[in-house]
Amino acid sequence: MSGMAHFQIIVLKSFHVICFFFHRVYEVMATRRRLKAVLIDLSGTLLIEDAAVPGAQEALARLRQAPVTVKFVTNTTMECKRTLFERLRRLNFDLQEQEIFTSLTAARNLLEQRAVRPLLLVEDSALEDFTGLETSDPNAVVIGLAPDHFNYQTLNKAFQLILEGAPLIAIHKARYYKRKDGLALGPGPFVTGLEYATDTRATVVGKPEKAFFLEALRDLNCSPDEAVMIGDDARDDVGGAQNTGMLGILVKTGKYRHGDEDKIKPPPHLTCDTFPDAVNHILEHLIEPK
């Protein structure tokens, strides 16, 4: 090979390396520029019952300093939004009640749109979010996480209503959730039991439904590809968000179990130990500092 040919090969290879480098720089900068919102799960991600995940308050405060909007999205159905907000404030989280979007809110919106009278299978502490709705002579069944009401008599009443034509509305279908004493059954198994018994399909309003995420983003003036979701549930938090077009970050707290990140396709954008680690990644790699 002549010296000139060898020189041309070196130049060509160098050109390819330079092109690849600038392409990666462009990709990183494009990602940084377009991120406008961070959606954050609550139970299992920021807190477990009445205990905050270590470092979560400080990490949220650091995220607040970045040029992004923060919103809290949760499938929690065992308490109304006001009570949930007060519990978070007692744990010294910096947030406003209007920043919380719950599956209870999404369920109420659907009930008002359909103008139905629900049989509400939710905990008494969650009923406040349905104040003003007509519930006498029910013609719809709404089911959330309601351990105090998941008994044969109540579930059989729901079963009979559905057989008579009442729609079944699931606030969400989580398989399980995290408590201080370990994992506990979520509403999903009970919803699935009613579906099986009545040969019907529930309308699901909470995560991982695309409509839930889009409704949460509606007032943030951003599209799904400008948002990232942080949560401990691979399917409902991360999978649902990514199927909507968002990035998803899975944290190994709460209900997370080893290998959960391998159960969804595409896999999470990132899997990390805790919420503070997720915030570090966002600040360092996804958005430009002020």
C-alpha cells in the first residue's frame, strides 16, 4: 500500500470517528434540551407508608432547582388526595396539593363523563374524592384497593350488578404493593376475579393506562417525549410511561423485585437503587442546569 493510500485510510477513519462523536454530542444535547417534566410515583418511590425513602426530600429539593416541572402521579386509592398531601407534608416533602394527580381523580372524571351512579369499593378514607356523586341505586361498579370491603357479601353485590349490565371500572389493577410488613395484595386480583366471574373486561383508569399519563401531562404544556417517569413498578410506572412515549426510570425500592427490569419491553431507560440516584441521573444527563 502506498503512503498516500495509507494516509487516505487514516483520514477516512478519523472522519468517521469525528462524525460519530458529534452525532453522540447532538443526541445528548437534544435530549437535554427537550426534557420539560418529571413525573414521580409516590408509594414505594418517595415513601413507604409513613416513612420517607432515605434522601428523598433532599433529592426532590435539588430537582426543584432544575428547569423542569414536577408532578406526582399515583395509583394510591386507600386515602383521598387531601390526606395523602398532608401525610407528605408531615414528612417534609416540598409539594403542593395541585401537583398531585391520582387515579381517584381520573376515576371521578370518568364517572362524571359517563353520568353513572357507582358502587364504590374503596376505603372510607378515599370517599372524600367522590363527594357529590350520586351513589344510590348504583348502575356501575368502581373498585380500588379496599381491604376493609373485600368480603364475599360486597364482592357478590358487585358481581350481580355487573351481570345486570353495570360497567366494571378498575381504578387500577396493581398485583401487589409494598407495606412495612412486606408485599400485600393489590386490587388487581380482585378485579380479575370479577372479570372472570362475569366474563367481562374492566375499564382501567390508573397507571399503566396511556390515558392516565396523557391526562397527567395535559396541563404541563409538554408532550410525552419531553417527560420522564420515576417509579418502583416496572409494569405500571415504567412500562406504562414508556408505552406512552416517555422515558422511564425504575428504582429498586418499594415493590421492586430482582429482575423486574427484564419483564418489560423496551427495558427501562435506567434502573437505579433509589429516587436520589434517579434525580442525579436526570440532572447530570437529561437536562441542562440553569
